[in-house]
Amino acid sequence: MKNKHTVDYSEQVIDLFHRHIESCMYTMEALGEVIARASECLVESMLHERKIICCGEGNSGLIAHHLATNLLNNFQHERPALPAMVLSSDAATAIAADFSYNDIYANQIRALGQAGDCLVLCYNGGGSTATLRAIQAAHERNVRVISLSNTKGGDASALLLPDDVELTFPVEDRARAIEMQLIAVHSLCELIDTQLFGTPHP
């Protein structure tokens, strides 16, 4: 039984779910083929005994970490671990303290990246200087970049090469953009499992 002072926020919750569904529809129509192509790039790297390097800014960094965890462990079905890593936050802190925050990812990529690896980079907006330097470092090491962001045409976008894959989510709301990044990561994981192991859909 509701207290007479209780405010009913259920309509706001319903509206939130509606906005999420709308974002899913826009993303599906805009990025379905691009997500499939990104999965093929990741599989190609792994089939050539290379690895997936994941990193991201702010809350999007959690999305990158989630991708690496799903690849290293499993997604929906038991399978062998896949070669993935998330750039260490401990190393990033040391680099920021001793050198520059702008190099927290670039220094790690230069040290760990190999030709044929893939860098999955998650961020919002046009990309910080740290993001831009990560892309530059990846290209120096002949590492292909797969970017996930909600802004097209920014500085980070301008640095991408023809072989890179850009996932630009057609939503402005930051929370919805992160939700779409998570759905894209889950899509990548499922497509990777299907291509490598023929794992059936749940």
C-alpha cells in the first residue's frame, strides 16, 4: 500500500525503457552491418594468432573491460579462452603520475601492440587527447582500430584509417549511448563465438 506522500515514478521508468528501445532501433538500422564487419576483423586477428586490446574513457572503459572479460572467460557458452586484454589501470595511473595522462593508453599500446592486433576503443564525444594518442600509437604498431563512440566527425574519427572500423551510435543521450555500446559488445561476442565455434544462438 502506497504512502500518501509517495511519488509514483513508474511513468518515468516506462519512458526510460521506451527511449532505450528507440535507441536500439536507431542503432540496429544504422550499425547492423558495421558491427558484423567489426566482428570479422576481430576474428581475423585471432585466427592469425593475434590479440584484442581493449580500453576506454570513463564509463565507456567499463564497456571495454566487459568485452575483454567475455573473450577471456566465455560469453553464453563454454569455450576456450580467447586472446584479449584490457589496458591496465594500474599502469595508466603510473604513466599519468610520471609522464602525462595523455599517454596512459598510447604507452601501453606501443609496448604491447603487435602488427595484426585489434584495438577496441570505447569513448563518448569527439575523443580526449588520450584517445587520439591511443589511435596514433595503434597505427604506429600496425594495429587496426575499432572505435565505439556517439560522435561522428570529431578529431578521433578524423584519425581513423580505411581499414579501421567506426561504430558511431546515433544517440545523443550519454546513458543511452553507453547502453548501445554494451549491446554492440554483446553482439560482437556472440558473432565471434558463432564464427569461431559455430555456437548456436541461445
